[in-house]
Amino acid sequence: MARSLVVCACVALLFASWLVAAPHFRESWSQGAAVKTAVVHGSVRNAGGEPEAGATVFLEDEKHAVQAQVITKDDGTFKLTTERAGTYVVRAQKAGWTGDQSEPIRLAAGETKRVDLVMENSAQAPASQPDAGNSGASASDNKNAAAGANGLEFSDEPNFTVAGITDRSNLGLHGSDTTARTSDALARETAGLKSEDAEKRANADAAALKKYAPAMEAESKGDFAAARDLTQKILASGDDAEGHHLLGDIDERANDPLGAVREYERAARMYASEQNYFDWGAELLLHKAPQPAVEVFGKGVSLHPQSARMLAGLGAAQYAVRSYEDAARSLCKAADLKPGDTAAYSYLGQMEKTVAGPLGCAQEKLAEFARQQPANAVANYYYAISLMKRGKEERNGEDSRAAQKLLEKAVSLKPDFGEAFVQLGTVYADRGDFSEAIRNYQRAIAVSPQLSDARYRLSLAYKRTGDETGAKRELAAYQEALKTESAEAEQQGRELKQFMVILKNSPGSTK
């Protein structure tokens, strides 16, 4: 009996203690269950696209109070967490480097967002270096200013060596690789931006133009051997960047890209003008050396941060190495610098079309492109692509209807716009309206008979409507069109000389 009384007393004591503590336990448990941690993750890279370890990354609220901070890992990545919903800025800093911070981002409970930041070495920041062609400054004045302000830049060796030319047909690339084909197209378009050099040359030092006039005349006539010989003779009497850049132009036109890239590098290292750096990077990108191109364009951007085409080249190179978010950031900055130029918007549109998920700032810029140029069929088309992607991701019918209007406008402006008809058909197919989808796929084929995507989608639409004969016919046509597209892409690849690159951080490796 006594033992039972003792047990009862202990139980009563424990129960009384639980009554006192229970509210606290219940409150703690309920709070723990309700709290959902928001996460911001991403990476910090330098202007050359390389990861930056040891940078401090802060998560700051609207009052600039730090809510979380971490140090980036060896691969430049970071992860910040907070239990408070709100609007934040992500900021990175490191001694000896210029910092970077994100646009304000809204974090909801349990939400995860990605932010990528880029920092520049402040010791190499081009605070006052003039470009070639600045009014009142000769090429030699600019060259001396560049050497004085950026001597450290010239002492840095590139992290790669272009060792020779390799046979691209052995690389296993196929014309059906959409990303590879888009990358090749962007590389060609970036090389086309070199046409801006003509304007820069016209504004360059008159003495330099006069000095190389005979060589330039021979080049313009297609006599590349004579142009090279004349340029080398002039350089023998006085070495300068202008002569090496001219040799690069001559070699590229004479189908000697290895000679061209080496001359462009010499020119850039002698005089780090915007033109010299851009042409060096464009040559690397054109001949399938995207990682070195990222490095060169990245340094070019740090030296010439107001160059929209340098940022466009960097974006194209980052896309080629599959750094899609970095590419979008570079191109959005290029669009901000030069809103009236179509290059950055066009690059963003081509990327948005091939990448699975929406690209950062791409939709905002493509919307801006369409507003700026309402009569441009391509501008309407790319904005429609962006809206279609968001509409599918968020199941938003309003985006789908807006995309339809943009596509209808695009084909009215450009009646032979086969790809726009394909996307218009896809809008209808996604709604289950296969008769309208079929009609638009047929219109796409009528204006672009070899468009494989139109054939494939038409085959699927016929199958959904029970037309097995039509489905088989279009599937066979699709396979033939795909063979033609692949053969053309592979032929272009065989004709293009590709650089064999050795990366110094991976001795003996080739890319």
C-alpha cells in the first residue's frame, strides 16, 4: 500500500511539472512546425567567369541590417538562410575587390531563390583608361595611358594557350544539338560585331592610318600575302599594337585563324583597347574556344565596363560553356548600356528559346525589346517565347493569350516567319485546339518546308486527332528534314577551323 502511494505521488508530481511546462513546449513545437526557412543560394565569380572563394556574402534587409552571412566555398558557391519573409539584398565583398550586390528580392517563407554575383579585382579596375578614338587623344597617348594605368593587367598571363588547330569532325557534335547550334550562331553574330571596328578605325590616330595605308589597301583588294608582307616590313621599323591588329585581320580573312588569334593577343597585350580585347575574344569564340573567350571577354569588361558589345560577347561565351544565368546577367547589362541596339536582345531571345527554365532578367528585357520596336517581328516573337515559358511554368492562361497576340503580330509583320507559325501552333495545341494547331503548322511548312520542328509537331497533332496516316507521313518528313539540318550543321563544323586549347590550370588537357 505504501509503495502504491509513493508511485502515485511521483506520477502526480510529474503531471504537475508537465502542466507548468506544457504551454512552453506547445508554443515551441507550434512555432517550430510553422517556421519555414527561406534559402538564397548562388555563386560569386570574377569578371573572367572563375569562382571566387573566400568572399563574404551578406543577406541584408530593407533597413540594411545583416540577417545572415557566409563565406564562399572553393567553388565560389554560398547558401544563406532566414526564417523571416521580406525583401532582401544579397551583397558580396572581399578585400582588394570591388563588391557586387543583387537587385532587391522578395523572399516568402520556405522559398528558395538563386543569386549570382560578379566581383572585379580593384587593382585592375580601369578607372581612367581611354578607348582608342577618344577625342583629343592620339593612339600613342592612349597606349601610354593604358600602360600606366593597367600595367598589372599586362603582366598577367592568360590561363590558356592556343596550341594549334584540331579536327572538329572528331568531337562527336551533332547538328541536332540545339544548344551547340545556337552557340555557333551566337559566335558568328559576335564576330559580326567586329564591323564596329571600321568606325573606330576612322576615328583612330591619323598617323597610324597613314602608316599602314598601303597594307590596308592590299587587304581590301584581297591580296593578303602582299598585305601581310607590307605590314611586317612596317612593324620591323617600329613595333606597335596597330600593326599586330592589322595582321590579325589579314590572317582571319586569309583563313589562318591561328595566326589571327595570336596577333590579336599581341595587340591586346601591347595596348588594351576595347577593339583589341573584343577582337581577341571574338576570334576565340568563333573557333570554338569558349572558356578562353570567357576569360578574355571578362577582362575586357573589367577594362571597358561601358562596352555593350564586350558584355554581349561575354554573354555568348558564357552560354557556350553552359553558364546560362551568368550569360543572361551579362546580356541584360549590355541591353541597359545600349538600349537601342538589338544584339543583346537577340542573344537573350535565342538563349531563352533553348534553355529549359526562364532566364533571370530575360523576360523583362525581351518585353522592353518588344515595346521599343513594336514593328519588329523578331522582337514580338522572342517576347512571346518568354511568356509561353512562364505561362507553362505557372499555368497562367493570361500569359498564353498575350503570347498568342504577339505571335499573330509577328507573322502579320513577317508572313514568311516559319518559326513564329510553329509557336502559334503550339499555343493552340497546349489548349487542345488541334485543328488550329494543324493549320498553323501547315502554314509554317508552306513558308519553311525544311523546318523540322514544324514537321514533328504536325505529326503529333495528327496523332492526337486520330489521323495515323498524316502522323506517319509527317514523321517521315521530319526525319528527312532533321537529316538535312544535321548535315548542314556538320558541314559548317567541318569547314570551321577549331582551336586546340591547353588550360594552364589543367596541364596537358585540351578543350
